[in-house]
Amino acid sequence: MNLINERNNQIAQLSKLILSMNLIVNAHKGTFHHLAEKILQQIEKEMNTEKIKAIVESELCVTYGLFLNEFNSDKIADDIINWWENNN
């Protein structure tokens, strides 16, 4: 698999993971593509839980219109790191 296909596959898998967290009712499968891409960029730069958590909080609030009390950014960041460690 070439690098572009591999990266697209990682974004798709991460999007699917985030979608499975049921953060937005009736969200379609492409809903979290942008968030997944931003998180993956951070992971590629540096695996940093606090930075991943900050991206999750910022994007879910600003881009997706959620409030901080509607999700657990610590758990989301931990789940994403576990996913990365188990799949890469």
C-alpha cells in the first residue's frame, strides 16, 4: 500500500472510531474526517495526550458545536492513543 492510501486508510479508521463514540446523534460516516485528519497530523508530529485532548476539545466545540460537558476529552484522547498503539 502506498503512503497516500495508507494515510487515507488511517484517517478513515480514526473517523470510524470517533463516529463509534456517538458524540453526535445521526452523524454520517464522513462527519469526523476533518477532526481525524487534525488528530493524525498531531500524532505524526508528536504523540502528546494533552495536545490531542486540546484538538478534540477545540474541534468538537468550535467546528461541531458541542459543549465541553457533552463529551469526555480525556477518554477520547486515551481511546485514540490506544487505537494508534494497537494499529501501528
